[in-house]
Amino acid sequence: MRQRLLARREWKTADMVDKCYFCKGKLSKVFTTIDYRWGDRLFVIEDVPATICQQCGEKYLDSQVYKELERMARCEEPPLTRVTVDVFEYKQGESLSCGT
């Protein structure tokens, strides 16, 4: 826990852009949760330093952060916790019966 707090304080990144590439919205630096895919596996990584557009939600990651996400995905360390995710298949024109 202490390392996480220290990492948060030391998070200093170069300002690559000052406006969102897609919508030109304002960007802000935050710590967020990233859904990261590595091959056919899905990882949820918390407390990732990122720059996020306040208007459209586009996420920007520094190259060093992205490399660390790759390292974490390749690593065989046990996760902090596990979650179950429901998976659906999109079918054009069909609606799910949601009990209504």
C-alpha cells in the first residue's frame, strides 16, 4: 500500500497533448481502472496513471505506463482478486427478455 501511495506522488508525466485528439475536450490527469486485453485474456488493472478527456472519456497512457501493463499481463503473479464477467453475443434485431 505504501508503494502505491509513493507511486502516486511521484507520477510525473510529460504533457503530450493539451486537448483531446477526438473531441478537443479538456484533459485531466487521474488514476483510473483499465480493462486490458492480452491475447484472449482480460485483465482489470486498478490505479493506473492516465490522462482522460473530461468530455468524451478517451484515455491516454504514457508509453512507460503501457509497457508496465504489458509486463503485468505477461507476468504470472497471482492477482489481488478475481471477478466474474457476463459475456453476451450481439444479435442484430433480437432483443433480450429482461423480465419486462
